Amino acid sequence: MNDAAAKYWWAAIARHQLLVQHCAGCDRYQHPPASTCRGCHAGARLEWQEHDGLAPVVSYTEVHSSTYPGFTVPYWLATLRIAEEAYLVSNLVDLRGRPHAGLLTRVRFIERGGRTIPVFAPVET
Ligand SMILES: [Zn+2]
């Protein structure tokens, strides 16, 4: 992750806002944030948009060994689609049973290891 873009993204997370970068040049979303668009390589056309926090699970794994502070194993880690070509890796919480591809989740902000992080919980249907 680019330092300045990553700092900006994490500062928004601390305010409980999920942001996603959008390129006005080629109409592409991207994550992780970067200083240039990975599609057209323009930097000046990148803008930040607030995400609605809804993200389907693309893939997942159960973590049985972790050194990440504040997490008790086992836990679920997932790749979530936050836009057409933008993916975020995060923790799944409050699952009833196993996750599955396509499970719709919503962002939630929690404090872990001294910082605010985004995690995702299933949307009640
Ligand atoms: Zn672009």
C-alpha cells in the first residue's frame, strides 16, 4: 500500500468511514489504495468515494494460527468484493456456521491492537 494513500484510508477507518479509490479517468475502482490508477496509470484523476459498507464474500479461509494482536483463533478471514475490480481482505465476525461465496456482509468498525479496523458481519436477511 502506498504510504500517503494508506494513511488517508486508515484515517478514514478511524472515523468509521470505509473509502474506496475511484479513477475518474477510466471509471475503475481500486483497493488497496495507491498513488496512481492501476488501470490507466493516471494519478491526478483518482478520487475517494465513501463506500456503503456492503460487500459479498468472494473467498474465505479459517485461520488457526495468528500473531495478530487481539484476535483469538480460530477466526475467519475473507476476500470481500467492495467494487467491480476492488477487493478487501478482512475478518468475518458473527457468523452462524461457515461462510460461503456470495454471502453478503456489512462493514463494522472495532478496536483491536490499539487501532480501529474494519471487519465484516453477515447482513441479516
Ligand atoms: Zn484510471
